[in-house]
Amino acid sequence: MAVPLIDGLPTSPYITVAEFTAAPTWLDNENLIPGGTGDQQEAELFNVLLRASGWANRIAEQTLAGHVVIESDRYPVDRWGNVYIVPLNNPVRQVNAIALGSDFQNLALIPLTATNPWIERQESIILSQVSGGANLSSLQFGPPVRAGADEVFVQYKYVAGYCSTVLTAPANEAATQITVADPTGLQAAVTGGLLGTIPGSVARIWDPGVEEAVQVADNWVAGTNPVLLASPLQNAHAAGAGVSELPAEVHQAIQELAVGLLMREDVSFEEPFGNTPFGPTVRESHEGGTAGGLINHAREILFRYTPRVH
């Protein structure tokens, strides 16, 4: 029996405690637990960031971090013998396996080549000539499939989202590789194509004061550790530093959600920091409370990362 792959409980936030602490939030991160130790304060801030990351996923209606998805569905075969697959998650970074057939109890794996399937706009997967030609052997189970008239059962496995992870070992200055907790989402360079070499993924090491961008080397094998880099590191980084492909605006949105979770009402003034000249005015909202402006802005950002309707 085919069992859908369900995303597990998130265990790592999209931004690190160090990144959030270094951000200009004007919050007291050392008093989240009254009387708590430094370790307890950091642990609770980690939990808040984890909740904010889960909230971001909910707003975006999908898991934003790189992850492996297995889906099952039925799709029509067009008159040219093509199947257009619309995954529930995007961006689609890589297709790992596809099985299909006219009978869902007799699916067969099809060979994946450099040109088939076709990933379009990182949103859809197009499978060519399933009713004849190179992939005819996949559909020999059950009744024949007629292009333009029938539908096929499809089960497919793919990688979606942006790599979001941390270093699990220190990385020295001038190092040409890094070891991360989960490289899922990072893509190796594509070589030998009609358009020449397509460079590998670019990620950012979010290490306060020594942030830098890194690019995956052409000879790196996707999904493996260590991650080989196209050029040496400019700075040294300790284990635990964030490594992320998530756009900077998504980091900003998650920071805003976390601030919204942490904000406390000022008992003597209508707005936080009312007795100081520097409170950030974006906190003020006349509709959703003092954190409403931040939450609304975060939603505005994250709505752009919801799967598009085809």
C-alpha cells in the first residue's frame, strides 16, 4: 500500500537565535523567563522562533524549507501523450522518481532523463509521451492509455522548498566545504545542457558580523555532506550558524512574526516604548493591536510564497 509522505514536526526554526538576537528588534531577549538562566532564555527564544517558523508555513500554505515530498494523484494525458503534474509544493527543485500507470495497483517506475520530465517555472512537472515512444513500457499494465482520452495514476517523489539548515561543524576561513545538518534543497550545477552550465545553488551563512554568500561547487552531489563550495569561505564560522537559501524577506517576515509573539503591552501607555523616543512605529496598528502592523507585513511577504493556482 502506498503511504503518503507527511511532513514531520518541525524541529529547527528558519532563523537562528543568534540571528534574531542580532536583529534590531528593540526587545529584551534576556528576560523571556523571569529569573531564568541564560541557557533557559535562549531555549525559550528558540521555541518562539520555531513557532514563528511554523506560523510562516501556515501563512504560505506549505513548508518553506527544503523537503522531500511524495504525492499521488490522477492526471489526464493530452493528445500529444504528455502529462502535466501540478505538485502541492513549490518551488520544485528536483524530481527523484515517478511511477505511473492506467491501474493504480500496477504502477511502474519510468526512467528519468536529462530532458524528461520537464520542470516548468519550478511549479509544474511535464512528463512527455507517456502513451508511446520511450516510456511505453511504463504503461503495459492494465488497459492501453489513449492520448487525449484517458487519465493515468501518478505517484511522484520530488524536492521542494529552499534549503534551511545550520552548520554542524566549525568552518575555517578559506575552507572549500561546509558540513550542515540537512542539505535538502541545495542544487548542484547542471552541466552539459544545451544552454551550457547552470551554476549551483547560492545560500547565505547567517552568522552575525561575518555573514557571507556561498555557492555550491559544480562537482557537488546533491543531498550529500560535506557541501562542496565553488569558492573558499571569506570568514570562519562556528557550528550552529544558519545556512539558508530562503530569501532575505522571508527571514524578515519570520522575525516580525516572532516579535509579534514576544511583544507585551505597556501598562502605562497605549503603545510599547511610549516613554522613549525610538520605538519602531511599524508596531502600531489600529486594527490588530500593537503587533498587528508587523503581522500584517509578514503576511504580505509570505502570501507571495504560496503555491500558485494553475
